[in-house]
Amino acid sequence: MSNFRLCPDTGLFFDKNAESLMKVHAVAAVVSLLVAGLLALGVALTRWPAVHLLPADQFYMFLTAHGIDALLFWIIFFEIAILYFAGSTLLRVRLAAPKWAWLGFALMLIGAVTTNVAIFQGNSSVMMTSYVPMQAAPHFYLGLILFAVGALIGCFVFFGTLVIAKTENTYEGSVPLVTFGAITAAIIAVFTIASGAIILVPTFLWSIGYISHIDPEMYRIIWWAMGHSSQQINVAAHVSVWYLVAGLTLGARPMSEKVSRFAFLLYIFFLQLASAHHILVDPGVSAEWKIFNTSYAMYLAVLASMIHGLTVPGAMEVAQREKGYTHGLFEWLRKAPWGNPAFSSTFISLVIFGFIGGITGVVMGTEQINLIIHNTIYVPAHFHATVAVGTTLTFMGLAFFLIPVLFRRQMILPTLAKWQPFLFGGSMTVLILFMMGAGTLGVSRRHWDMDFAGAALSFEYSGMAYTLMGIAGIGAVVAVISGGAFLLITVGSLLFGKKLEPSAGILQSFLGVPLSADTYNAKPEILPMAAPVEEHGSAGFEAPGTFVLAMVLLVSFIVYYFINWKYLASVWPLS
Amino acid sequence: MTSYLPPAQRIWWNVPVGRQEIVWITIALIWCLILFFMMPYWHVYGKQNLSTEAYKTTPAQYGPKVQAMIDKYTVRTETEQQIPVVAPPAGSDIYMLARLWQWWPILELEKGKTYRLHLSSMDWQHGFSVQPVNINMQVVPGYEMVLNITPDVAGEYGVVCNEYCGIGHHTMLGRIYVKE
């Protein structure tokens, strides 16, 4: 059992198999992000009205591939790595069924390549949602199915790893909160992938002619049971990473294990109902169904996110105050390690996800308000706040952390790395806010030309809509550049970074070949429980600064929510 | 001490929750309930609610209904394509047909009057997006959606397709006139 390597910097133990698998998943994720970023540039430069770069067919092809590479491949490859980290590394246990794990990876890789090939062959520009009866080439769907099966295997390897840890008693007490969050993500993933199979397998059979008809409304409802739930995997995963980074960079512990775990549990119970968010202006769906489902049964999943919104920064604040940063409300925040990209990306992600992603999500998911937002460019604004800043920036921060720890390389360009989260978060925020504005003025998403060139009739958007789209375009270009900075730093560090001992060669890092056998001689002890802390603050407010921030969030939320009702009240009466 | 170690107390679920969290969870829960009840509230007191009236249909059934309205109420045609402009009586059933890549026909409505607007697609999914008033509906083939609309501001409105429907998607532009 000498299959473990001790990381001298962090004290983490890496199982040989888990380490190799995390590396290959991380590399596949980063390559997907590279492709997605290049495609984003084409999309952004086309929607920037003054540039309008690509012809229509290429634009729709790029947009389809951008959605799939960014939202599915980059994020899910990375999430499987996180599952193995939260299972094997955090619990100090060997990975279950490594051969199955490699099979899962191979399927994901083959699937990702297959779908990309289908898209770039040109006959599958059907957008990520591939709404029937528009049809893609059969291997478009087949690639997605293979990818999903691979991811499902990864989930079960993770579950198996938990079982081994339990039976071999590798940890004391309960699993760490971060692992608990990862379990949440994996459970939601199983539901998500099952929904995906229910709709994509018949759609694949339809594309090769075995099934004659797929009901388009049924497709929408079930597809979104996958499509939206997969974003909830991301939420559970990146909230777990927030807790992880708070622990790694500040030594933070959860304010209350009970509260944080309860909030994760709410995700499992209620997030799946979100399919309804996409069906609010569809024909023939009852108001009761819409209200119950779109609100996750009375907004209980929103409640969960609002809880994490307090407890993640609250845990950071408590940890900082214990270090002596107790002056005023916000000294803990000013003196936070802003120069550490793992921390800064987490905090920026937390703020933008909460203030923009969360609030816009609730607003546009309100049954009636949706009709002034559905399919406008406000929608991608919302999900860039949740997945591009929320999930992607969080994962970027974790990737910076993993370069020395997992890949044993010193990070190159440390100054650029220090600024990268601010650049990416800032430019994405510009993109998001101005797309929101343009969406409010009615600009359509997934649309090649807001001038409607070639149409028999004409319609002109306001000059303001053009201005907003132009500024959004600038934000997008800067975001792509700062995403490029991330890739430059991570890939460059793998290739040229100074090797840290014990160190893998570059080929080893890329191919996931384990380090030489003698590196793996550490035998982990049982993972101990966290040190007990003296009772503190249960009578008073232990994180007052965070509470003030939370109240600012609440007030913004209330104001923006009712502004949108006011806007809705101004449109034509409908009944 | 950290979030990635097992909880410090083995029986962590018996550790009391701090006051700050209890206060926040209470406030957040109240806000969530307000969010929830705003939707039924708007059904009672708001003026913008969607009807849930819809029928299964087919292009062969829907097309003739649209044509019947066009035959009866066309007042003129526009553009080289001779797109009919239809002015049906207030309160009547009016039809808009979505197909690659056209909204058919042009509707001319009276301000402040209510119409029963039927929407369906002959082929793929489309998005009925009336601009600049910014009302957006999903149009799904095989389903006929019926909305009671009361245009209350006169003007010329564009009907943008905002569900991607192939290479000519951006040319799919219709029109609704609302007359004083």
C-alpha cells in the first residue's frame, strides 16, 4: 500500500491512480477551454455590431461548439477531477476501480472529440440545446451520449471511493464538508445524466431513422431536466471549491457544519425542478406547474445559495479575525490574500455569482417576468455570470493552486497570474452587464444580425442597443484575452515551469504517467478530525462584515426584483 | 480547523447554530416566500399573465385556419412578396404562423382592443418576440398556443424570431401594426 505521495507543501496525500487521472482530466478540461475561448472570440466579434466578423453559417457553428466545449467539456472534465480530489485525496484513500475510471475518461474524450468533429463538419449547427425537429448529424448526439456515459462512470468511481474510505476507516467521524459538497454534485450529476439519456438516446435513434417523431415540447422539458440540472452540478461543485479554497488559503473552517450541509442537501432536493425555467412561455403548461417548479418549491434552492452566500465569506471572515484582522467591519477583507489568484478568483466569483448570477436567475425565472426576458441576450448574460464567472473563474483559481501541488511545477508569470482573476472577472462583468442591458432592450440571443439584412420587412433596434452590444463586445474580447492569460500561465507552467521535487516530467504530466515508484512511499495516517475550537460568537455576530455584505445583497435583490415587475407592468396586457 | 477535514465534533449535527446564521436564514426564508407569493399575487392583480390555453395541432390543420383569416380580412399587401396585412375585428381569433423564415401574415390591430392570438409553427421551433415592447413567447411545432393580448400603445412593431431556426434565422422578421 505504498501508492501514496505526500505533497510537501500542503500535506495532501495523492493516490497514484487518482493523481494520474486528475492530471489527464485537468489537461482535457484546459484544452476544451482553449477551444471554447477561441470560438468565443469569433462569436463576440460577430455580435459586436460594428465588427460583425463571421458569415452566418460559421457564426452558428462557432456558437454551437462554444456552448458545448465551454459548458459541457471544460466544466465536466474539471469536475470529474474535483470528484477524484474530493474523494481520494481529501479522504486519503486509494481510488476505486481505476481501470473503470480510465475507461470513463476514454469515453468522455472520444465523445468530446466526436461531437466536435460533427459540429465542424458543418451539418450540426443546432446550438447546444439541439431542439427538435431541427436535426444534427447522428454522431453529434452519439458523442454527447458517450461523454455522458464516461462522466457517469466517473461519478460511480467516486461513490466507490467513498465506500472504500468508509470500510477501510481512512478518516475519523464524518466526511469533510468539501467532500460532502462533491457528493451533492455527484448525486445531482446522476439525475442529470439519466435525464440526458432519456432524451438524447431517442434523439440519436431518430437521427438515424429508427424513430419517426420526437415531440418537441417533451424534448424541451426533458432536455432541460438535463440542461439546467447540469448547471446545478456546477453550483454544487464550485461552492465546494469555495469552501476548499477558503480552507486552503485562509485556514477557514465552516461556521456551522450543520447549516452548510443542510444547504447542500436543499440543492439535492430542489434543484432538479429548474427545467421549468425554460418552459415558462411555452404552450400549454399550467400556471401551477410553472410556479411550483420554477421556484424550486418556494425558492428552497435559492435559500440554499443565500445560505452559502453568507457562510462562505463568513468562514473567511472568522478565520481572518482569528488571525488578528479585527479592526472595523472590513479589515479582514482588505488584508485578505488578494495576491493569491486562488483566493482572488474565488472571492470575485462569489460576489459576481451572488450579485449578478443569482439575482438575474431568480428574476428571469419568475413565471410572469420571464416573458420580457425569454431568449433575449439577457439569458446568456445571466449564465455567463453563473458559469463563466461563478464556475469557470473558481475552477481557474483551483487550477492555479493545482499547478504546484498536483503537477509539481512552479507557476510561471506570477505577476500576470496575480492579475488574471481581476481581468477575467472584471471584463466578464462588463460583458454581462451590457448584455443584460441589451436584452432588456429586446436584443435576441443566438442571432447573427441585429440589422436583419436580407429580411423582407425591417425593424430597427434603438441606438442604445447597438452601443450596449458594442461595449459587451469589448468586454468579451478582454475576457477572451484574460482567459488566454490563464491558459498561457497554466500550459506554460506545465511546459516550462521549474520542476518542484518530487517532480513529474512534462510527458508524465501530460499523459498522466505516475511519478517514479520511489516517490510513492508515504503511507497516510488516518485523516484526523479538525482541531476543536473554543465556543465563539454564538451569542454575538462572529462575522459582522459578511452580514453587512449579505444585507447589501438582499437590498440589491429586492430593488432589482421589483424594478422588473414594474417593467413587466408596462408591457401589453396579456391573459 | 478547515473545511477539508472531517468536522471537529463527531456529533456535529448537535452543535448549536450561531445567531448570525439563524438571523440570516430567517430573513432569506421570508424573502423566498415573498418571491414565491408574488407569482400567484400577479395572477390575481397583475395584467400580464399567460393563458394556458393550447391545442395539439399539425401544419395541415393550422395552415388553413390562418389562410381563412387572411382571405377574409386582408386590407392590403406589403413588399414585393405581397405579404398580406390583415385587420381582423376586435375581439376575434387572430393567427400568426411561423415558418422558415417568415412570420405570416402582418397583423393590423386596434389599440386597447383584446384579441385571441394563436401561434404555431409549420416546421421548427421559433421565438415570437415583439419589439420594442419586448414580449417573448416560444413557438413549438405541433402546438397551437392561444394568448389574449391587448396592445395598449399604438405603433409599428417588429416580430423578431428569437429561437435559432437555421441559416436564415436573422431574416425572419414580421410586423404588427397597432392603430389608434
